[in-house]
Amino acid sequence: MDDTKNFEEIKERFKEADVDGKIEIYTTVQDLTVDQYKELLRMFPIKYLEKLERAMA
């Protein structure tokens, strides 16, 4: 599977997930580019950023 298609699937899962699911995806997915991580982060609800930061610590 090519990387672009794989990222599109990850992005779709991320979009449909609840906050805890988004955090799990963001903190466990590997081999994304900085731009891909930024794209996911733009879809993350701002009011839960602190929860994401704690999960990444």
C-alpha cells in the first residue's frame, strides 16, 4: 500500500474517532511526515490539546 493511501485511511479513522481515539491514533501511528502530523493536529479539537499533550509526555 502506498504511503498516501495509507495516510488517507489514517486521516479518515482520525476524523471519525472520538477524542480518546484521536489521541490514541496520534500517539501511536508511526512514520508520518511532520506535515501529516500537522494535518491531523488541525482536525483535533483545540479544547482537548492539553489532554493530548499529557498523553504525549
